[in-house]
Amino acid sequence: MCGIVGYLGKPDRAYDVLIRGLKRLEYRGYDSAGVALVTDDGTLNVHKAQGKVSNLEQKASLGDTRGALGIAHTRWATHGEPNDINAHPHVSQSGDLALVHNGTIENYSVLKQALIEHGYEFKSETDTEVLVQLIDYIHRNNHCSLEEAVREALLQVEGAYAIAVVERGNPDRLVVARKSSPLVIGVGDGETFIASDGTPIVGYTDKVIYLKDNEMAVIERDKPLRIVAIDSNAPSEIDIQELKLSVAQLEKGGYDTFMLKEIFEQPETLRDCLRGRIASDGRVVLMGVEMNKDKFLNAKRITLVACGTSWHAALIGKRLLQDFCKIPVEVEYASEFRYGNPVLDDKDIVIAISQSGETADTLAAIQLARQKGAFVYGVSNVVGASIPRNTDSGTYIHVGPEIGVASTKAFTGQLTVLTLLALAIGQLRGAITKEQVKQVTDALKEIPETIEETLKVNDKVEDLSKIFTYAHNFLYLGRGYNYPTALEGALKLKEISYIHAEGYPAAEMKHGPIALIDAEMPSVIIAPSDSLYDKIISNVQQVKSRGGAVVAIVSKGNHSMEDIADHCIEIPAVPECLTPIIASIPLQLMAYYIAVNKGKNVDQPRNLAKSVTVE
Ligand code: M6R
């Protein structure tokens, strides 16, 4: 978590670049923000503020913001509460060094104790301050260069980090390093940018270098960029890649919020997701599967690992893989899998699903799976992120940057790719007929238009949301393919409106949660006309007979629910395996409007961050 930005380049340009960059990275955390600038005469000026980047801007504008070199940070608090003191950049006791950090220094208390014994005093409660003091201590005692001090310090550190360091008195040098937290270097004309991802860099340059794990880079004015391995100091190859991102993709495009924009973008994003992946005869073509046929043919089991919304997509992926590939499938939270001693060998396939491609638990899970010999396949959105770079193969969902903290278009993109993946593996293993594949791909090709149609429920959902805005609890129920859709609907509501909501398999409700139902507790029931429709009808009756209000998501043209449920929202009919994609649209809108009615910041809900790069 946390976002970092750095700049070395043109006179007095650093501050603007850093503030703009921080605003783009606010999705990674918004507990506090800070900037450190080195002026041309070597003065180090640091500004910090609790809360959003706009608070920092107000505060910093009263001070000195000159300089062609600077680093900046937006924080998601891990060690120490969100306040000005714990905000980054942290400055060493000597006042010589300033550092920003994304990640966690696990052995910080041991290092801190040793530094205290050497006379260091600490102002903040953060792990990061320990690192800057350690670098300072080595720098002074070993009389070495900043670069050497950073490297020496990092050799003593356990944990995850992406860091950037500047030095008072040196307006021409920026030192950065990474381990398990992402860092991108943008190579411009006479200027260099560094950031946690490409979003602060886009618009300045499209030439980027993704720093690899355990590498550090020394960026100096008028000198070639140097990248070395932290452990050996051996020079690394410099691989400049194209940043495939546009500024327009990062703006709200006329919508009030990123979340609403991203909900309404789904027809287009799924068009991009499907492009080139369905052949004219209806077959699915996924390069990641084509190039690893033997792995998919010989697999004896598939395990899906993910967190949050991506884990809900994984649960639906399990159904898809079981139905189309007839192969045993398991789903695990990445955080449980990594510590659960999984039994894996080279006949196992692990599919890791992650929008950001940076989620720490998912990254650790895939590293473990690879160590144990499994073939690891990634389903990610952010091109070039750590997960796609640490998997054996994979498929991007290609839905464009998702800025709203609540995942929407990434979820439907993940479901689309998982459907394609299950079909591709199923057709390869001969577990599904050509006709069956074509039946699903024909419907998939229409999915962008089907979502356009579905989005017409917007006004109805907005009206309905007014009835339920002040409920304190919600139940979301679904069966089969739509049990995970219910979990996802509940998560959306919880994270942006702060209303307690539980997702449940509809039939399980009678084994406990039914006790909660009364007139104050509405249930949202996902009931498309699928193979379990008749079963879910009885579950709706059970809620109704306890006095609970029911909002039912039903297939267009099915009027049989109208007499039972209080409100029906109609969605277009699609094959059963695609109903979660369509049914999730009204659930996203419902959560959105309830949160807006309550005056909540839907793009940046409290306590959350978009990318969870800490354990
Ligand atoms: O980037 P990832 O898909 O790995 O992120 C996983 C979760 O942190 C994420 O889905 C989270 O649950 C979202 N806020 C849900 O809207």
C-alpha cells in the first residue's frame, strides 16, 4: 500500500509533477501525504499533511516548493496512526536524508533498538523512519556514498519496500530500490520520473523501466541511469518498455466519480477484454493456454488463489472450470494458502487472480506455488505489474485502469477471462464439445451489448436505493453461479456505504442467518431464470414469511417473482454461466447509490486502499 513518486529534471518542476503524481496514486492510500524537495542550492524542504493530497497542497503552498529534485508519498497507515508526524517523507536525525517508502520493514524494532543505542532518536511510530536513520548511520560511519549506504542498509532489512531517497546538498541525485513492492522509472527528455505505477508518469513519457525485485537504481543528472542488484552490486540490464496508458483513461470523463464511470464503462471494457480471443468458428484462442498445452493437458487439479473481489471471481471460476473442464478445482484465499502448507506438484496449476497484480498475499502465494513445482497462471489487469511478471503465463483482462477503490469493471473482466479460460482448457482437454463452446462464445460476443441493455436499470436502482439507504443490515442471497455474486454484492455495499451486509448461499440462510430477518433487514436475492430458479423461489418465500423486504434480480420476461418479492429488477437473459457478469451490474449500482445517498466518498472509502501491498 502507499504510493510513491519521485522526479529529477527541469528547474522548479518537481513540485508540480509530484503533486499531480500523488493525486493519481491516491487510490493506494489517503491517510496522509508529503513531499521533500531539494532546491538548486541544496536546501531540503519537507512538507507533510494528514489526510488527502489536497491538504498537503494547501499547506505546502505556504512554504518553499522550489526544486528540480523531489520525492513524495501518499500513505495508507500500517505502523502508527495517520497524522503529520507519521506522514512520509521521513528525515534522518542529521537532517541530511529524506526517504519515502511503500511496504513494511518487518525487523524494524530490532534495527530501531540498535540505532537508539547509537544515539538516534525517533519522532514517529513508523518502520520507515528506522530505515532512513539506518541509511544515515551507515552513510556517516562508513563515509560512503549515499548509494552504497542505501545498499548496505537494505542488506540488513527484512520485509517489503519500494523506496526513494534524496540528500540535502545534492540536487542532482535520486536513489531508489525495490523488493516485493512495485517501482517504475519513467525515462523522459532530460528528466526522470519514478512512481509506484505508471499513472503519475503517463503524459510525460511513454518510456518506462520496471525495476525488478532486489534491484536499486541511481538516477543522476546528465549521467546514464545505473541499475544494480542490491545483494551483489552487479549491474543489471536496462530494459526500456512502452507505457501503454493514456491520460484520458485516468480521468472521470464527465462522471461524478470514478466508480460510476467504471460501472458505465463495462460494455467498452469487456469489448477490449474479448478482442481477438474468440475465433470466427466460435473457438476460444488464449495464447497463454496455446503456448502451454502440455501443462493444461496433464494437469490433475487447478487451485485458484486471490483476495477480496478477485476471490469472488475465483469462486465463479471454480464453477466454470468444473463445468467446462471436468477437473477438480479448489479456491483459496491467498492469505490462507500461503501459510497453509499446500500440497502441490508439477501436475498442479495455480491460477492467481488480481486486478492490481500487486496484492502482497497473492504474490506470496504464487511464489510459494512455483517453489513447489506448480505451473502458475495469472489473471491480472495492470500490465507489467509484479504478479504477471512472476507467473509462468497468463491472460490480462485489459479493462483499463480501475481507479475507484471498489472493484467493478475488473470483476466483470475477471469473470469474462475466467469463462474464456475455462472454455479454452475444456476444448483442449476434450471435456466440452465445439457446439457447447460456441453456444457460450456466441453469448459472450454479445456481452458488451447485453451490459448496455442491463445498464438501463440505472434509474430504477437509483430510486430503489432511496428506500434502503438507512437500513443497518442487508442480506445478499444467491445460489450456484450466483452465490459468489451475492458475496460480491454484499462486499460492494459494505466497503463504500459502511452498511453491514452478508452474502450467503440462499439455501444456507435457513441454517442460521434467517434468525436475523425482520422488517428492518432487506434481502437482495439474485434469481435469474437458471437451473436453480425453482429452488430459490422457496428461499424468497422463507424471507418473506419472516417479514423481510426482498429485492429480486430476475431475468427479463419472468413475472413469476412479482407476486412474491417487494421489488424486481430485470436483467437480460444469458446462459447460466454468464449470469454473474450481468447480475453484478444492478448490485454495483445499488451499492453506489446507497453510498452516494449517505454522502460517502465512494472512490476513496475510509480505511481502504486500492492495492494491498502489505500483509
Ligand atoms: O488487486 P487485487 O484484485 O489483487 O485486489 C484484491 C482486493 O484487495 C480487492 O478486490 C478489494 O477487495 C476491492 N476493494 C473490492 O472492491
